[in-house]
Amino acid sequence: MKLLDAHAAARVAVAANPSRPATATMHDAPGVRLVVFRIEPGQQVAPHVSDATVLLTVLSGTGVISGGDGEAIAGPGAVAAFTPGELHGMRAGDERFCLLATIVRKH
């Protein structure tokens, strides 16, 4: 068993560029990848598509999760599910927004 702490990973996540959200890969296996995002106010992950199923779980803060059918304000505990090829993105509001992305790939 491998016990992971998403909150700790979000705290130490690193941004490649100060204007971009910080990320940390927590787990990467053939069928699933876990990535935390720490998105500061004014930052976003632009809408994009993936060939995998993507589940976004809000760890802390409140922000906006967008999809092909619109946007929703999401807070701690909310989970947004996206099918392969579905447009998705997220942005912080007035506070830090931390999410766990579960990326489920076909193998």
C-alpha cells in the first residue's frame, strides 16, 4: 500500500512559471495518474481536452470548474467528472484553489 497526502502535496507543489498554477504528480501508473493543482487567485488552467477520463476533486478553497456545458462554482468536497475528449478547465476566485486530478487512462 502507498498512502498519499493530497493536502501536503498541494502545499509543496512547484510552478514552472510564477504566473502558472503549481502542480505535483502524486502517483503515476499505467491506468491512473494523480496530480494536485494549487491555483492562486488570478491563475487558471485553460480549458483543454484529454483522451482520458478526468475527475477533479476540490481539496480546499472555492473556484470555478468549466466544461463544455458551462461553468460551476465548486468548493471542498466537490467532484467534477469529465469523459474522454470533454473540454475542462479550472480557475481560482479570490482565494487559493487546490484540486486533485484523477486521470484514468485506458491501457
